[in-house]
Amino acid sequence: MDINETIKNQLAENPIILYMKGSPQAPQCGFSAKTSQALMACGERFAFVNILDNQELREGLKVYSSWPTYPQLYVNGELVGGCDIIMEMSENGELAALVKEAAKQAEA
């Protein structure tokens, strides 16, 4: 399976997925830490992928998303953005609304 198929499968299987450095419990960079904390504060389950574990995925996702940095949050298969966008959305309430709606749809 090529890397784009892997990415498409991950996005299809996980309505809320964060590509990050490290894990939410042990982030490997400050941006990943802030983003995962904002996501955890929404109170919904989400998947994550440690892009440091897979160099092919790390490079392939940059091309797939046309987004050069990590973390990258996807909701319902769509790129939401990186740390700055997520933090802004968290502060104005948009992130919680988006995440809760995606979780609700996934349960239905």
C-alpha cells in the first residue's frame, strides 16, 4: 500500500485524528503539546499518529495536505490546521463545537 492510501485509510477510519510529534501523554514538541491539550479539553476521543515513528508518513502527509508543519488536525477527513489555528479555534469555542459534532456523527 502506498503512503497516500495509508493516509486515506487513517482519515476514513478516524473521524478525529491528530498527526503529531509524540503522543498526547508524551508530546515531543511544544506545538504538539499545546494542540493535543486543546483537543483533550474538548472531552471527546480522538486518534493520533506519532509522525516521528514513520519517516515515509511524515514526508508523505506534508505533500498530501500541502501543509509543511506538524501537528496537523483532521476532522471528518478534512485538514483543520496546525497549532496556531487550533489554539485560535479553541479560544473562540469553534474547536469544541467541531470536535463534538464529529464525535456525535461517528456514534450515529
